[in-house]
Amino acid sequence: MRPIIGLVTLIPLVVAAETAYVTDNLRLRMYADAELTSVVETLVSGDQFEVLSRNSQTTLVELADGRQGYVSAGYIVYEKPAKLIVNESLAETERLTSELEQLQASFAEPQALVDSLRQESTELQTRLDESTNRTAELEASNESLAGQQQRYRYSLPYTWVGGAIVICLISGFFGGLWWVDRQNRARHGGIRVY
């Protein structure tokens, strides 16, 4: 029974465990004197300053606002800390993202014009295809009519032939009457006998 109670009491410890990290935010005190006795300022990771002089234990530094003081030499690095590099990288990423958005916005209008021209080109190509097909149909029809014209070039329309026949019959009929009348009058001494 005791082992079970012991296990039950350990469950909250297992459940309460959480992931943690070591801080990268170092706080460095700046002192008024080289003995490091009176604190003037607290510097954090990434703060920048000029090194005026140094020895194995302390370094005399000057801040950007002109104040001077001493810091422990073991906590000074001459390369940018990771935190500062990350912040600069994030700022550069934000700047580039903003620049990218501006470029995309500036290309939106020309892209709309390109899309419009593509659509117009498609419509014109469709009309050209339709015109080409219509031209091909008309050329085929023209060739057919040219063939018919060639075949019937020496023939006349039926209305003309029929009209000519009717005119010939009528003129022949009246011409025949006139000829018979003339022959009768010549035979009878100019007198018509009917």
C-alpha cells in the first residue's frame, strides 16, 4: 500500500515539470571606480560602448551619451551578441517584407494591364480564326462559282433563249404573212385577194 501512496504523491511532481531555458539577457554593472564599489549604471546584453582602457580585471568604457565607468573585463565581447543579431535580422526581415509588399502592390496595376491585354489578344485571335474560316469558305464558294462559270461560259440563260425563240416565232409568223400577202398581190396585179 505504501508504494502506491508514494507513487500517487509523485504524480504532481511529474505533471508539474515544464521546459525552461537559460537566459541570454546578461546584466552587467558599470561602476564609478576601478575597484568596482559604487554602481553607476546597469548594462544589458547588446548595449554598445567604446573601450577607453583596460587591464586584466576591469575596462574603462564610455557610453553613447558620454558617461564613463568601469566594468568587469570578463563580460565584454567584441562581436555582436546573438540577441542583437537576431533583432537586427528581424528588423531587416520586416523591412524586406514591407519592401516586397510595396513591390507587389506596384506590380498589381501592370499585371492587371497584362491580363487585360491577354484577354483582348485572345478575343482578337478568336475573331481572326473566325475571319480565316469565313475567308476559306468564301474562297471555296468562289472556286465553285468560277468552275460553273467556266463550264457554262458559252451557254445562255433559259429566259434569253426562250425570249429569242418567242421573238423569232412572232417575227417569222408576221414575216410569213407579209411574204404571202406580197406574193398574192404580185400574182393578182397588186390586188389583195382573200
